[in-house]
Amino acid sequence: MSFVRLGLLTLVTMVCFSGNSVLCRLALRQTSIDAASFTTVRLISGALMLAILVLCRRRLRGSVIVATGRHPASGGNWISALSLFAYAASLSFSYAGIATGMGALLLFGAVQATMILTGLWHGERLLPRQLGGLALASVGIVAILSPGLDAPPLGSALLMLVSGVSWGVYSLRGRGAADPLGDTAGNFLRAALISVLLSAAFLGRQQFDGLGLLYAVLSGAVTSGLGYAVWYSVLPKLTRTRAAVVQLSVPVLAALAGALFVHESISWGFVLTASAVLGGIAMVVYGARNAS
């Protein structure tokens, strides 16, 4: 894969990741669809798209389901699926009350914090520069949650942190998977089944909206299903450091898209807290690279 193609595909993936935040925020702010229905439609659409991609891949490789004895979405497991469901559901309910860029910043910060703290739990050691970066990022998160003019609703912010931790757990469980696309397809299918129970629990409050449903389908099939497929194609070509660093762009892209499509303002408070969180994470990531 050429450097230019790798760069373009990586950019497409980051746009897809930020697009999930934008589509969710658009649906829950500008349409009448409820968060539970958005979650269910998104996960079902993602499961269908990923199952189609797995089937197409097997046909291109000359394999058939009869020969392998496996369903195209038979990978994954229920624990990972529960983590995926918790991520998607918390994201949807959180974006009912939090701005696009701020939500993506909290989500990304929680994902990276989960991975860093898990590494520390398993005996990894941080250099002084990395400890400084972790402290800086923590200060940024605390500043976001502190009462102030730019502070998001505490409930929405905490839900977004839960979403980020859940995605971090899901990512850690999938690290080193032999077939990440197949496992993701299976996990999406299981998560979609769980989300049906969520919709049933909110049956009396369901609100369907044509545009909202369209946003949910696009979030599931395009920015999730196709986005993850592209990401898995470029991930083996990236070092762990580069893979972590390029994801620093997601909250920035989400904030810009929120300003463009959702007409949300970007305050100086957001710029400062985002700089602290993303800069701190970058210090931890680069410190790990320099230590290796």
C-alpha cells in the first residue's frame, strides 16, 4: 500500500469515527427520534453491513460457508458485545444533552485513559514525561466536568465517560484478534439483539422520525460498518504510536463538523481543555515510543 493511499484511507477512517458523533448529535438534536431507537437501528445496520462485508471477503478469497462451517457473523463473544452495546447506548443517551466536539473529547479521553490505566495495572511503567502528560490530560477532564459557562450537563458527561470506558474495554478485548472484521460482525449482531431489549424497555417513549432513522442507518452502516472495515485494512500498516496519534484528530474533526452541520460554537474553554487532554495523551504516547 502506497504512502498516499495509506494516508487517504486513514483520513477516511478518522472522518468516519468523528461522523458517528455528528450523526448521533444531529439525530437527537434536530429530529424526534429517541436515543434507544437510534441505538437499535445503528447496531442493526452495522451488523448487516459487516455481515455483508464478511461474506464478500469470503467469496473473494474463494471460500464458502459450507467449507468453513461458520456463519459470516459467528465471531466475537457476548462479553465484548456487552461492551459494544454499552458504548453505543451510552453515546446515544449522552448526545441528547452534550455538544458534538465536547462529547467526542470526553469519549476519546476515556478510551485512552482506560487503555493507559489497564497497562499500568498490568505492570507497565511510565516515564516522568508520560506521568506529566497523564496529569495534564486528567486536569483537562476535571476542568471539563467542573461547573462553568462551558461545562456540559453532568449526567450527559458521565454517560459519555461510560461510553468511552466501554469502548476502551471493547478495544482491549479485541487486541490481537485473528479476524477483527469477523469478530466485529459477530459482536455487532449480539449487541443488536441486546439493543432490541433496550427498545422494548422504552417502548412507551419511542419516537420515530424519517430523518432520524436515516442518520441512524448511516451511522451504523457507513461510519461504523464501513469505517471499521477500512480501519482494519490500514491498522496493520501503522505502528501502535501512529495509530494512537492519528486518533487525536477525531475530537477536533468532530468539533469542526459540529460547528458546520449542527451550528455549535467552539469556545476558548473547549480549545483550552481539548489542548490539555489531547496534548497530555500525546505526551504519554510519544513517551512510550521513545522508551521502546
